[in-house]
Amino acid sequence: MSLFWYALASLGLYQGAQFVFEQTERGQLFEATHRAAAARGKPALVVGMPRGPFDYPCSPYVTLDVDPQVLTECPISGVLADIRAIPYPDKHFGAALVSHVLEHLPSIDDAALAWRELWRVADQVYVAYPRKANLWAWLNPDHHLWVTPVSPQVLEVEERSGLGRSAVMDFNGLIGFKYALVVGG
């Protein structure tokens, strides 16, 4: 077997491991969200409906998505709404999970609005996101941002344009911008 085929097989195994890691993490965060909400005696919010057979199930409380399919995929808990305008009162939820959604937003400003909105409606927010090591995340044309939690209430968001514009935001929204040259970004 040539070096090319070994490299290709290694890449495939590595990407498979990335997939398993992200799916496992999503399931763990789903469970943590529901435990945290129950501990506060409030319902849980899941933003981003389940996609595929290896994903978490629909939330028994609220599963919010902009895709109208959420109403058929999650007939009991599905809510058609935008993460930037969640139709619930302040601190209605004990916890929220935003799963592979923020990277689809068109800009840092939209991510800041969504982040503020999540913290407005929930006491605790969990984030599942694609890692930069995930090849599919790089190839997906619907991904406009890189999202990385820095701490439980602070999120770093980078635009995937060649400008390398990034921002750090806390639960109140935007803290500030950082500019860096991203080579190959």
C-alpha cells in the first residue's frame, strides 16, 4: 500500500473519531441541559433539532429551529423560531442547549444577538459546536463562523472570511473585537 493510501485511511479514521467525539459530546450536553433545568424546576430548551440517527432525541420540553421540519420531526416539542428572537419570557428555561447552530449565523453581530437571547431566556447555556479539526466543518458552505466556548458564559466567535475578524462575547453580548491574520482561514 502506498503512502497516499495510508494517509487517506488515517485521515478517514481521524475524521471518524471526530464524528464520534462530537456526537458523544452532543448527547452528554443534551443530558446535562435537562439535568440542570430539572434541578432548577424549569423546562429545558434545545436549539437545533436532531439530525440523523446518531443524534440526541427531540427535547421533551422545547426544540427550537428555523427549519419548518422541526414541527414534523419534533411534533410534541417543536417550535419554529429564530434563535435571535426566542419567543419566551426572561429566564423561562432552567438551561438551554444550542447545538451546532451558531456557526450557521451570517455574522458576529448575529451571533452576539443570539448569545444574548439565549442568556435572556435561560439560567444556563450549553454549546455544542464543530471543531476546526472536523474536515466537514471546513467544507460545509452553510458554516459562516467558528464558535469556541472560552468559559461557561464567554464565547469566542470568528468569521470564516479571510479578514480574520473575531469577537469575544459574554452573556450580555459583545465584549470586544479582536483582529488577527488567519492564514488559510
